[in-house]
Amino acid sequence: MNDASISDRPSDAMYRFAAAGLGGALLGLDADRRTRAVLRVLGLGLIAFAVQPLFASRLLRAGDKRRRVAFKSVVDVARPVSEVFAFFKNFENFARVMRGIRSVTDYEDGRSHWEVYTPSGGTIAWDAVVTKYVPNNVIAWTSVPRSPVDTTGLVRFTPLAAGWTRLEIAFTYRPARTDLSDAVHSLLGPRPSRRLRTDLDRARVYIESLPTADAAQQSDLSP
């Protein structure tokens, strides 16, 4: 993509006009001194984007880089490995604890369909396949070829003492395309890795709040 092509598209003129308006609005917001300094930088940056097409190409590159994720983390869950594995093996549960996921359809044959929100509030969808599955040990998956998103995931389960489970999680996410709207929103929003850590902690709390297997069994046997 060259800089001339950016300035020639009518849609980009609309984005630049919107950016100028948003930049001006940010400059006029009332806030404490530190926040006002941040808003001033963002506002001036958006105005610069609106009047300089060269900045648009740089913004696209920065926004695309911001959307790309290579995430690794470890978390301990106060539940036996069998219960934690049962939660994660059903990919539809991911939508319960990850705010960026709109829905997941798990076909229960190694295939699944994912829909997630883009930074600007739209949606993007792709299909994935399981690449490794060892009960109570590991689950891995990847998007199918030619998907709009190149993504991989791996969750490894290790039983600990006293009925705890250690999760080792690795996740990558690389969109094939980022438009101006998504670039702007991704730069103004929190980093994806920060959101994933929050989502992972939410998953831990959610799993630990579920009825235990013994309690569920007793409930089923009650008259």
C-alpha cells in the first residue's frame, strides 16, 4: 500500500474528518493534570493524522502491530485437573469468560467456529481445528488456512497438591488486515495482553465458583 492510495480513497477522507473531530474533543476534555497531558498527546496525534496522509500509513502499521498478540501466562486454579480440563475442552465456555469473544460454536469433532469483536466494535469470524488433545494434559488448536485471523492456542494442565491445577497458556493472534478504524481504536484501548490477563483471572474465578463434581452428583441424587 502506498501513501497516495490512502489519500485517494473517499472512505479515508471520512476517517480523517472523524479523527480531527475526535482529536479536538480530546483536547477540550477537562481532567487532572496527568490525564490531560495524555489526552493532549492523543488529540494532537489524531489531528495530525487528519491533515497528513503519511501519518495514516504509520497509524495503520502501529494499529496492526498493537492488534497482534503473543501471550503466555501461568495460573493456578483451586479445582482438580479433571474439572478444569472439562471446562476448557468445550470451547464454547471461552465466550463465558473472555469479553472479546462474541461466540464459539464447538462441533465436538475437533472443529470449531469463532466470532470475536474487533477494536471498532465489528466482528470477525474464522474456523479452527484441534491439533493436540490429551485428556487432563493438553489441548491445542489453530485457525484453518486462509482465515482472516491467524491464531493458535495451547493450554497445558498440571495437577498440583490438594486438588489444585496449574494452567500454562500460550496464545497468538494475528489479523490478516487492519483498517483505519480498528487501528485508531486499538491504539486508544488497553493492550490485548492486559485484557487477556484479566480474562484469564476471570476464568479462574468462574471455574472455582462452579459446583464441585461431588456436590453436583449429590444434587442429582436429591429427591
